[in-house]
Amino acid sequence: MAAVFETIIARRTVRAFGPEPVTSDHLTKLVEAARVAPSAANKQPLAYIGVNDPDLLPRIFDCLKWAAYIAPAGDPPPGQEPRGYIVVLKDKKVADETFFRYDVGAAVENMLLAAQEMGLASCWIASVNRPRVRDILDVPEDYDIDCVIALGKPAEHPVMVEMQGDDVRYWRDEAGVHHVPKRPLSKIFRLNSP
Ligand SMILES: Cc1cc2nc3c(=O)[nH]c(=O)nc-3n(C[C@H](O)[C@H](O)[C@H](O)COP(=O)(O)O)c2cc1C
């Protein structure tokens, strides 16, 4: 089992998935990781719907948009769509508007790292047709749909590269490998001195 830091460094957003199923046990364990995340004022305003029913998977897939900088090249190829989803919901009765987004960040990152450790790849998706997802999953009006996490065995292996200048856009090379630029440590971190 990898140490947490190695899991953090190894995780990349993946948008092509193998045929292996995402099991109900996987989904339950991921929500267990989200459930115990830090929460502002410990309000815990989030709820989750796991999806791995083969009839529902294509319907949720049709509600999602992928890799805007390179669209449509980042769309999962036919046959390599996600094999599971977790839909993250905000309980409007509980959520504090100022802080709930911090809670989403903490809970989702917990799930992405837990997935990585379980051998599952993920894509955190905010570009969601929320009315359609609400309709498909019969989400009650008390809940807002915040985002969707797409899951499956990785069928691509993106690489992380040092950002050149200020260009934040990821790209694909001639071999189709996805490159993700990250700002260098020297640009974003200062230790003690100005
Ligand atoms: C809040 C949030 C929303 C995102 N929404 C989408 C999305 O709608 N579609 C998509 O393909 N990727 C989405 N991503 C994934 C980012 O594109 C990805 O995290 C970024 O390119 C960095 O790559 P990395 O996760 O491999 O480090 C989202 C990421 C975050 C944090």
C-alpha cells in the first residue's frame, strides 16, 4: 500500500477507463472516506449518490462535459466510459453558503485519494447538466447537485509536467498522452524569507 504522499503525487485525472466494474463496495468505501473529511463548524452538509447500475451509467455519462481545453479530444473514447459515479449533493437545510465549498473540496479529495489507493482512477467533474442528473436520479429539491466524480480502472496514464510560463492548459502529445502542467514549487512557495 502506498504512503499518502506517494498517492497524492501519483493521482492524475483520468478520462479513459477499462472494462472492470466499479463495485458497490468501492462506492461505499469512497463515501466512507468522504464522510469523515474535515467540515467547517462540523456541519457536514454533503450527501452522496453512488451509481454503478449498467442502465444508469450511459444516462449519467450524457450529462457530463470533459477536458474543455482540448475538447473533444479529452472525451472518454467509446467503450472507455466511466464504470461508476459518485454524485455529490449539498443539503440546503444544513449548508453554510460561505463554507460549504471548503467541505466539498476536502470530501472530494479524500475520495480521489482513496480511489487512487484502491486502483481506481477518477475525474472530478463540475461541468454537469444538473437538471438532467436530478431527473435521472430523482434527487429531492432539498439537495443541490454540486459535482460528479467519474470512476473506473485507468486506461490512460497522464503525466505531470512543470508549467512553462503561465500556461495552465493541459495538452495531448502525438502519442495521445495527456500532459498536466503544474506550477513549479519555486514560483509558489517561500520559506521564511521574502
Ligand atoms: C472543481 C473541479 C472541477 C472540475 N471539472 C471538470 C470537468 O467538468 N470536466 C473535466 O474533464 N475535468 C474537470 N476537472 C479536472 C481538472 O481538469 C483537472 O483536475 C486538472 O486538469 C488538473 O489535472 P490533475 O487532476 O491530473 O492534476 C475538474 C477539477 C476540479 C478540481
